[in-house]
Amino acid sequence: GNLKLVHTNYVEKGSSLQKQVEANDSVSWVEKIMEDLPEQQKMVLQLRDVEEYDYEEIAKMLEMKPTAVRVALSRARKTVRERLIQKHSYGIG
């Protein structure tokens, strides 16, 4: 699926083109990073942050306990955040 998610809040009206390019760059990076996540983490992240289901719904859909959903989500977010920070720190691209 495509990420119309968290990063929409980056792109405020009238913000500089530079910022928008960076935001779009981040989105494509988040997508790349998500592709590398373990399947379960990827699914949880997609359902929660992209499609905005609640934990109980995701737990049912993936046949997981809600606590397991939370754990998978926090791991997935942590990985994405760390890799984005690495990319921005070292200019890997």
C-alpha cells in the first residue's frame, strides 16, 4: 500500500518546496524501510499507522493478542525511526 500517513503533517500549506521534497523523500524511505521489516511488524505498522485500525481490530485480523500487536508496532516504529536517523546522519541515499 502507499503511505499517506504520518508525513502528511510535515507538509503544511505554504511550507517551502525544500521541506516538501524532504517529506516526500522521508515517505519513500519509510516505504523502503517497511519492506525490510519482518512480515508481522510490517502488517501491524501498515494497519495501525497507515490505515488507522485500533489494536483490537488488528489483533483480530492478524490473530494476535492486542499486547503482541503493541509490541510488534513499537518494534517496527523503532526500526523505522532508527534507520531514518541513520540515513539523515550519514547521508546514505
